[in-house]
Amino acid sequence: MGKKVGCVFCEKNSQEYLLENDLAVAFWDIHPMTKGHLLIIPKDHEETFFDLSDQQKRAMDKLLVEAKKMLDEMYHPAGYNIFVHVGKRAGQKVMHAHWHLVPAY
């Protein structure tokens, strides 16, 4: 699908990316639940988890593993919460698919 005009995730500056591969990026959540809370998104605009292709999910999963290693080294959390909101009724605030990786202390 490519980028969507007006989408805050599509318009993010690449200098804000912590991790990146061909199909996905990771960056800090601007309203973190805990220190180290980050988001993983597909580069192309897809509204929800169920709109993602298998390739996009695999690319995002690779970044999830990389991000966990990075956060382990930076913050040494006791655990993690990984979650996805699908749709406004479920709490999705930005209509661009994204996964939350939230360290627990």
C-alpha cells in the first residue's frame, strides 16, 4: 500500500528509528507505559494486524527479537508485555498496524 498522507507513523522521520529492516521499523513510543516501551510497525501503511502480509509479520517479528535483545542490554527488565490493539473499540489510537513491546520491572 505504501505511505498514507496524514498518518503519524508513515510520516515519521527515519532518524527516529531504533531498528529497521526491509519491511518494518521500531521506535520509542511517545507515550510510554514504562521505560523502554517501543513500537514495531510495517513500513507500508496497513491499518490493523489482520491486514499485514505474512512477510510483514515475519519482518516485524525479527525486529521484535532484536528489540528485546537491545532492551535487555539497556534496561535489564524482569519481563515483557507484547500486545496489539485491533480497531478503535479495542484501544487502537493510530490506525497503522503496530506492536507494543513493553518492558516490565
